[in-house]
Amino acid sequence: MEQLRESSILVIDDDNFILKIVNRMLSADLSFKTSLFTTLSGREGLEILKKEEIDLVLLDVNMPEIDGMEVLEEIRKIPSYASVPVIMMSAIIKPELEAEAFKRGATDFIHKPFTTDVIIGRMYHHLRFSYLQRSLHEEVKKQTALAEERLKANEQLFNETVMALAQTIDAKDQYTRGHSLRVAKYSRSISRISGDSEEEQQNVFYAGLLHDIGKIGINEQIINKHSKLTDEEYETIKTHPTIGWQILSLIKINPTLSIGAHYHHERYDGKGYPEGLKGDQIPRLARIICVADTYDSMTSKRSYRDCLPQEVVKEQMEKGIGSQFDPLFAKIMLKMIEMDTGYRMRADLN
């Protein structure tokens, strides 16, 4: 047999002769390196278990004061000993006795008198199995911790990458710095108030951050133009949702990112672009971002105007219910406006 690490064994038996026999057997076997604890009392055995780290228990069934079955039940109540091998011993050969022992949590059952080969073989088998279980458990814990660290690092990298992309988008327009982050925050608030889960709120937030990524493909002269856009320039601007969808569709790990970019200019009445979707045909996430995006556009300084007064913003939001906006999300935005008594939710204060 291969050498096991040093093991602590507790023998509980009211027969002192049995304690001596087990001690002699273990001492003579070189495959075992053990710390042996022995006691004639079940109660004392339980006290030893509380003070020492025991790897295996040899437990006699018939003992005075408290018998082995009761001791076994008490052992299994101790969390750290829930799976420690407990081998029951008895000179009584009754199938129902063995069945009762296994029912109460015994690992094995051997009959007295036993030979050295039997007792050593059984203990070695259970100690080795227990050792492999602990090793596997520790390895699982180790690998789980490593996986959690990698996941955390990947989440941080993803978050930093999305933030960097959002800043790159906003940098193209000198009048909309911080627009993507504000839209993302407003979208997450609307999502939260509407009852979405934490995961759904986070998806809305990231999609909001990248909703305008398609503007990377639009000429900066058009984006920063101070005068009214020509029909041709406006048609060019209208391509940014499709460009954004094409870019973000490459990110397979989070397919919801492309939804916000693709559909945030759709209107609830079907008069939006690029596909002219209507009502619930428009993905829920995009309907939320549409409200948040429009709100930030109205509360931001643009090349052709300053931010609109809060009352005007409120009126425009009310006017758009059921036409431009999903009624549910527009009404949530209106509640957020009503709560913002100091008009703190605007670009120059964020």
C-alpha cells in the first residue's frame, strides 16, 4: 500500500484490550503514520473530537452510559465531521444492527474479532478515499477562486473597454461630451424603476454606453455642423444605427449591445429608422434607450442651441408619449423629471 500522509485516528471502545490491539496493529504497519487517540468513553470521545482534528473514528456499538449509535449521531451533528469516516465495530452479528448503523451515518461496519489485514485494509481504504475527497474539494475551491478572479478581471476589462469606446464616440462631437454615459445612467434608472433585474439593468447600461458607436463611421464635419443639415447629410447621419449594429454584432459574448445601437432611433408609432418598427416590435431595451437619449439631447447644449428649460423638456416628453416613446418608459422619465426639483439631471451638472 502507498504511504498516506499522517492521519489522526480516534478509537472509542469500552474494552481496553481492543484499544491495545488496535494500537499494536497500527504501530506494526509501516504504511500508516498515525496519531492515535483512544478512550473507553463515548462522551470523552466526543470531547476529543471537539479539540482535535480527527481523520477517522473506530467506534464500538455496545458501550455503557452512551452507546455507539448515539455517539455516531452526535458525531454527524458536528459540521466538520459530516463526512469523516466512522467505522462501527461489534461482536454481535445482526443484519439489522448493521442497517441501523448505516442509517445513522456509519461509513463501514466490521465484526469482532477482526484480523490485522481487515482492520488495516478497511482503515486504509477509507482514509485514502477521504483524503482524495478533501484533495478534490480543495482543488475545486482553488479552481473556483481562480475562475472568479479571471471573471472579475474580464468584467473589469470589458467595463473599461466599453467606457473607452463611449468616450471615443463622444469625442467626435464637442457638444456632447459625456452624452453616452448620461444616457447609460438614465437608461439604467428607467430599467430599475420598471422592475428589471440587476442583470437586465446592467445590459441596458452597457447598451446605452454604446448606442451611438455607429457615429464613428460618420464624418466629423457633419456631426459638428452648426447649421441645418442638408437632406443628404441627414440621410448620412441616419446610417449610424446600422453602422453601430454591424460593429457590435461582432461581440458575441453580449448580443444585447448591438440592439441598443440598432434600434434606439425607432419610434413607437413606426415612423423611426432604420427599419420603421412599431410598438412592441421595437426591443424593450431600445425603447428605454430612446427615451433616455432624447432626454439627454434636450438637456444638453448643442451647436445650434443651449439646453432646453426643464418645463419645455417635460412638455416635449409628454407630447411624445405613444408617438415617439413607449408610454411606460416615457412616464417613468416624467416621474424622474418631477423628482428632479433642482434640475440637476442635465449635461452641465453631470
